[in-house]
Amino acid sequence: MPYDGTVRTGVSAGVRPAKLLVENVSKTFHTRRSSVQALDNVSLRVGEGEFVCLVGPSGCGKSTLLDILAGLTLPDSGKVSADGEPITGPGRHRLVMFQESALFPWLNAVDNVMFGLKMVPGLNKAQRREIAEAHLKLVGLEKFSRANIHELSGGMKQRVAFARSLAPDPQVLLMDEPLSALDAMTREQLYADIQRIQQQRKKTIVFVTHNVREAVCLGDRVVLLSPHPGRIREDFPIPLPRPRDINSVELAAYATRITAALKGYVKPEVAE
């Protein structure tokens, strides 16, 4: 359906309080030789506790929009806010998880998670360690808290990165293709873990992916962007019950519908 800015959920069509609000945002990147418009008049509303997945081909501005929500990039025009307050820079209540785990190789797993807690005021070292250990247990790595990073598999590293992102208790988690480099079996396990933790913690999540099935598996809503410049084209509520199995027939039907819409907006030479 055409996007109208309304918050929709996978449970009902009720409107949740807006946690993130993007209003008529445009962004152009300039170089010495050319200018590239990444976003054009984009508006998006994300409800409190909602899991929204952004999908689209390269050049549609997914990561740029995520950076703007994180406060890492400022828009040229339009407004972006969290809880009604303008986003003018990074903040500890909005944390980003990237495609690469970005862990410190000289720290073990628990120390990597503890590092992320340094931004939380009022915690001593013992409290930071207790919280870090609890979050490693949450992602199933309690037996590997003292492991060196080079001893962990790719999936385990992303679990540590996920624990590090959750430990400071952010209100919003912004995830930029965090599972794309992992093998299929590891991704499927992480789909289950992410759904479980999101349901427990009720975090607001904006998740960027190229994988339409992944988006349908995880999201309450899938928002489709088209490229050159990036615009929001369609909005797909996903009313499937959780936990979701990425191999289910029902999920595949939603993914097929979204993929068909995506192909309608993408020229063959830029399709992925």
C-alpha cells in the first residue's frame, strides 16, 4: 500500500506513541565533481516498541536514513526527532549495531560488553561487569565471557556486539545489516534470538537489510524504499504471530509480495 506515515504493527492497526519521527527529510552528498541525492522528502514514523525493517536496493538511502536517526548525519532539510526532541547528534539512548561486529580484539567478550557501559553514568566496575555478564547470558554466551575475540565464530562475535548494544539499555536500537556476513544456519538462530529479546525488552528497532525474507521474519512493518534518490514507496504491515520461522509458507507469501513490489521500482541494472 502507498506509505502514509501511519504507524502500523504486526498485532493490530492501532497507533503507538511515536518514538522516532522523520518529517520531509532530504539529504544530498557533495563531492568536488558531483552531487548525489541520497534521500528526497522522506517521512517515517516509528512507534514505541515497534520493529521496523527498511528494505530496498543499493542507492535507496537506507543506511543514510539510519545514520540520520542515529545523529551521525544531519539532514539538509526536514526534521527528525526522538520522543518529540530534535535529533542533533548521537545519544546513548540510540545505539547503532553495524554489519561488522567492531569488537576490540585486545579485550575479551565480557570486557567488550563492559566497554559499552562506560557511557552509562553512576555505574562502578563491579556493576558494569554484572550487567555485562547478564547480557552475555541473554545472548547465550555465558560460557564464553572470558574468551578472546579471535576464538569466537562470526555468529558469536555478532552476539557479543548485540549484547554490547543492549547492555546500556538504549531506548532505540538501529541495526545496519548486522547479519548479512553470516552463514544461513547462524542467521536463522539469530533471527530467533533477536525476536525473543525484542519481545522481552520491548525495544524500538529500525533494521536495515537487503534480505526481504529477513525483513518479514523480524519486522512488525517492512518499509520499501526506491532509489535515485531514495524515497519511501510502500509500507507493509506483517501480522504474522511470533516466533516466526523464515522457512514458513506464510512468511514466504509476504516476502514474495514485497519482492514483486521491489522489482517494480528497480531498474534491472541496479537490482540486487
